[in-house]
Amino acid sequence: MKCFCLFVLLVLPVAHLFAQEDCDVFNIQDLSAAYLNFSVDSIILQSDGSHEVHLSNGTTYTMVLGCMDPAYVEYDAAANTDDGSCATLASSCASPTMDGYTYSVVEIGDQCWFSENLRTTVYADDSAIPEVTGNSAWYGLNTGARCDYQNDAANVTTYGRLYNWYAVNNGSGLCPSGWHVPTDGEWTNLKNYISSQGFSGMVGTALKSTAGWSGSGNGTDDFGFSALPGGLRYDNVGVFYDVGGYGYWWSSSPSGGDAWRRALKYDPPGFYRYNDDPRNGFSVRCLRDAD
């Protein structure tokens, strides 16, 4: 590895700085004597972890060791001398804000997911998503709509909101810019990844939150997806059902006159795929667009 002169760039690896090992032809003292006509007199460790470097020309330099690459988790903005500690690339899975709310997110495999259900009252272009409370009005819809479970806003904090598939399919976009409602295939990719990590046949258990499910239905939430049983609103009568016991999530993929969705149940450990009438009200998770 080629070394750079400490006194010019101050990026010399710390092992070379202290051991003064040969660096190509010259060591540090040779380099300083040959090119800069001064040398390192002393290096003093400070109480804050920095190093005070005293040079023979009377100048002093405070050297702060650390990772200097902001692409890594270990990045230290105060560091001015790289010590080789950069090891873990930082996640690019950043939390988006929509309708005044910032969502929690989680990176699972090569996908970046919401780790909570969507709760927006507007589309991505800020146009309103109509709230429909009446049962007969709900099952008569063929346009986008939203509701709170049991029309009770207190449920939104835990479960988010329920949306019919017409809202999912609205051209204005139901998720924040740069995000989308996952396709059926993208849900399958999530399932396959979880299964490949030692959870074959237990994907539902790995995705479910560790609390909030009825009976013995709590999961292990091994990947931070934190799936909760937000229930549904039925297409044919508009009534609410299943909160606490079942979670349902739309995909953006049509299936004939229906659309594909996924489900988790309070007891079995599986992750289930069905097609359903687009008038149903289900939860929504958003997935970040591919790079």
C-alpha cells in the first residue's frame, strides 16, 4: 500500500505513523527529512481520544482518528485521519415523509419496506383520498377510498388506515414519491428471502410483531417488518372484521377483475396469497422503488 506524507495530507494509516515502518523506499522520518526538512518530535494521546502531533518545526497538529467515509456506519465527521475502521456500508433505506408523517422503514434483503402500515389521507400529488364511512356507500364504490377501522381514528396510530384497491391503482400514487405499493411478485420476493434465511414454513411468524396478535398468534419479528393484525373492511356489506386476528395487505397486481393480496393469521405460521374483490378495505405497505 502506498503511503501519503503525514504532513501534507495527514491520511497516513496509524500503524505506519507509530511504527514508522518503511513505506515503499522511505519511512516517515526519511520522507519528512528529504522533502519537508522537519520530523515528528512526539505524539501525545489526549483525554478526548485525539492525538497531538508535535513537529520539529515547532508546529502542532491535532490528529483525530476514525472512519472518514460517510458511506459507512462507522463514519466519524470529526475524524481527519483515517484509521481503517470503515467496515459496514450504511443502509440507503431512509424514512420518507408523506401527509406530515414520517414512516419507519426496514431493509430486508435487497428491498426497503415500510415497517408500519400506510396512514395517508392524500395521494402522492397531495390530492385527497376520500374517506367513506357508510357501509352501503363503501361497497358501492368503484373509485379510490380510505377509512379507519370501525371509523375510529384511535385505531390509526396502531394499524394505519384501510384502502380499497381502487386507491392502490390510482394514477396519482398511493405511496410517497420514490415508493410504491408492491407488486404480487415483489411480495413473493420478500417471502422467498425470509424463507431462505432459515424460516421455511415459518415466514408468517418471522414477519409478525412480537405483540398485538390475539391468542398465541404473536410472532418473532426477526426482520423488523412488525406486521400487525389491522383487520379488513368487507367489499359486499362494508362492515369491519378481524382486527387483532388477521392482517391483510394489498399488492398492486390485478388478477382478472380482482387483485392479489397477502395475509397473516393469528395462529398458523404461514404467509398467504389470495385474490380478492377490489372493493375490500385492506392495509397497505409501501416498498421503495428499485435503484
